[in-house]
Amino acid sequence: MDLKKRLEMAEAAKAGQLPEISDLEELACLSEQQVLDLLPAANAVRRRFFGDQVHLCCIVNGKSGKCSEDCAFCAQSAHAKTSAPVYPLIDSGKIFQGASYARENGVHRYSVAASGGRLPKAEVRMVAEAFSRMGGEGVHYCASLGILDAEDFALLRDAGVDRYHHNLETAESHFKEICTTHSYGDRVQTIREAKKAGMSVCAGGLFGIGETDLQVLELGLALRDLDVDSVPVNFLLPIKGTRLEKSSALSPLRCLKIISLLRFALGGKEIVICGGRETNLEELHPLVFYAGASGIMTGDYLTAPGRNPQKDHAMIRRLGLTALWEGKAE
Ligand code: SF4
């Protein structure tokens, strides 16, 4: 695909017109050498929808390890032999602590994530109860508690959780290679239920787990069809003891290509770069915004250390961008 065509696609995307699937397939087939040429167009699409504003989100691992599911990449699966921490659902004090950390660091969204195929109903109630006792003060609340039903979503929504996170993980055509204990359809169903309950949905996936470029696009198009609001992008951190422990990190250019492709496929949806940002992109990680990302996760990841939010704020300022913050200035 030549430069003129890429710029035409950017112009069309800026006007709210999503590219033809055949054009996206052409983009997916670009070589890594051509990736940096894609950035100006992907950045223009991001700017059209988000201007100079990007957002930060952070998570707390609310329940760790001993998960009955067999996701090939996950340190928390009981099928893997890893040294990831194992603990039951944290108490409300720890959930509040995470929210204070978000507020003190100007982090726009805070999520409680729990391991497991689904959180038992009594524990969903405990999490909802904790959220219902927190004031917002600039922070929006999210939860990631596995495969839930309509009743659970209503509880979370009424407690002030406005967004539910549930990744599709990977393209449907690759899903069975990654997980056999639940289906891609189970994940789609959860996303549909969360939307039906009136929640905003954050759903994306993990890259570097053996998917092809066309499967990256397949996932992007599935998320577009589900009309999710935000797409978290994770890059594999191979963890000893998991089935994917021997996978190699993605090249920084491949990561940028994945982000750009998703930006073109998803138009004005949020794209948030999460786990594996620094490890896979190395020195190039600040370029994620120029590839089309509208946000990043800051602080620690579920089972791996991340970046200090103040460092991420400094990076955002140096790039001439501003971090979205609706609370009081600290
Ligand atoms: S990704 Fe979630 S469902 Fe899969 S093994 Fe890890 S904690 Fe369990």
C-alpha cells in the first residue's frame, strides 16, 4: 500500500469512515520496515478523536492464582507451575487503597481484577459493596472478574462501576491454541451481557502468542463488531512455568504495527496499551501514542512490575500530550 493510499485512509478515518476490510488486510501485510511510515496516519486518526489528551489506568490484582482455566500465557493458571502470588479476594481496605493510589497519581481509571473463570457471586457482592462505598473524586471505576451474568453486572453497575473489562484474548481462529477450558463464545457472551446491563466495555487481547498479522486484524474486527468502548492491548511477557514460557518477545516495530492496525480498524475507540509495553517496545514505547494508542496502563500489572505513574506523566508531558484527569489537582 503506497503513502497516498495510507493518507487517504487516514482522511477517511478522520471523517468517521472505517476502512474497507481489503484495505485493512493490505495494512496487516505491510513489512516491519514500512511500519514507521504508518505512524503519521495512525496518529492523525488518534488526534481526530482524542486531540492531545491521553488517559492513564491502573489495576489491583484483587485475587491471585489458582485459576481453574488453562490460558497458555497466564501465570495465575493452576495448570502452570509459576511463582505468581496466590491469595484470596482482598478486603475492601485494599480495594480503597488502590483507588487512593489512582487518585493521588492522577490516574483516570482504576480496576479491580480477579483471577478465575468467574468470581463466585458472594465475592462479586463483596467487590460491589466496596465500590459502592467509594467516592469518585476524578477516578472512574472498572472491574474484571471473569465470566459474569446479568445479575452480577447489575450489582456492579449500581455500585458505581461504569466499565467492565473482559478480553477476547485472541482471534477466534486462534483461541483453541490458547485456552481449552472455556470457549471464545463464553467470552463474547460476557461482553454482550455487560453491554446489555448498560456498562461500558473494555475488551482486547494479548499479542505475541502465536497469532498471525491477519489474526490481529480478525480480533480487531470482532471487537469492532461487538462495539466495545475500549481495547486493551497486551504484549506477552513470557513467564517461566507457563505453556508460552519459550516464546520470544515481539519486536518493537511489530508492536507498533499491531497498534496502528487496530487504530485503523477501530476508528474512534479507546486503545490502551497495557502489559508488556516497556519489555516488548523497549526504547520505542513512547511511540505507542503515535501508533494510535489513546491511553496506557501505569503502575504494576497483574503479576509483573510496571512503571511508576509519575514517570508516565513525565513521558506524556515531554511528548506534548496531556493526561486526562477530572479530579482536583494534587
Ligand atoms: S487469563 Fe484469567 S481465566 Fe485465564 S488462566 Fe489467567 S486468570 Fe484464569
